[in-house]
Amino acid sequence: MEEISIGQIIFLILFSGFISIDRLAGLNIMISRPIVVAGIIGMVLGGIYEALLVGLIFEFIGMLEVPVGTTIAHDDSFGGYAGAVAVILGFIKPDAVNILAAILIISILMYPVTLSDKGFREINRYFVKRSIAKNKTGNENKLIGLGIFLAFIRGIIVYNTGLIIVLLLMNIISTIELDFTNLYEPVIALTIIATFMGGYLLRFLIINRLYKVILLGLGMAFGWWII
């Protein structure tokens, strides 16, 4: 397992809060996209190639659903964050079973992370309604500042709690000695293209998102088995 410095840990903590702000409360400069999140983490912690591979996978998984109206898309930013850190620290080994296990674990955790997103929005709605009920005019800046602060805290707590769970589970799985094709070879480009096309097509299926993730995972596993 790789070691990281105190400075890098502080960066991850602050960055997780910033990702949440970009995703929920403001900015919206697309820095919260999984591929961007993973790329930045890869540059800061080292191991950008592996981080980008994981970021690409969760970018594709994020394509499995089309946000419509007020629908809240699942938090694929967490996938890029947890996946990139885990692979750089050596908790995700370069074999198909290990990587698929990581994708499954992180995808499952994306559900409670998304629930925290909904909870955050309800808290914001409560403060807005309370402000309107008290007829407080000119309170908009305070509400915006409060929303940004809550989003920042939410990112730090939720993302890093999820990350710790991922690292603990992957540490257990790493004790299982199963070795398949090394996925850090140039042939991975073919897998990435196939995954992209699979994710793009699956998003148009009118079925539960969980089934889409399972279908995508099975397709990736079959492709790696063929390779």
C-alpha cells in the first residue's frame, strides 16, 4: 500500500468538500465530473494513469441514467473520488476480479451518498421556507453562504466516510488471491471503448439503474475474460 503525506490528506479533505460544492451548491464548473476528480487526484497523489482509468469507468457509469426534470442523478463524483484514491493507494489491484469488486462496492455506496444529497436539499429547503415565513428580506446572501457551507461539510463527511469503507472492504478482498489479465496494458483501450459504448446504449434502457450497473459490470467482466 502506498503512503501519502499529511499535506495530501489535507488536500483530499478540502477537495472532497469542494467537489460537493461544485455538484450541489454553486460553481458548476464541471470539476465534480468523475474523470476530472480522478485526474486532479492523480496529479496530486501521483499515479495519474491508473486514476484516469478509474475516473473513466465511473464517468461511463454516470452515463447510465439521464437526469430528467427534478430527478437527482446518482453521485458519480464519489465514484471518481473513492476509486482514484483507492487505486493510487494500492487498494485496487490490476486484475479483473479486484477491479470489478471495487466498481460494485463503490456503485452500491453511491446510493447512500446520493441520499445525503437529497437530505442536504431538504435542509436547504427548510431554511428557505423559514426565512420566507419570517418575511426576512435581503437574506439571500446568507442563505447562499449557508448552502455552500453545508455542501462543503457534507462532502468532507460523506465522501471520506465512504472512502474509508471502500478501503476497508478492498483490503479484505485483496487477501483473496485471484489473478487475471493485467489491465494496465495497452489493450485496456479496447475495453474503455467497449465500456463507453455499452454505457451510452444502456442509458436508454427503461429499467432500474441498479440493473444497468449489473449489466455493465457483467459485460465488462465478459470482455476482460475474452481478452
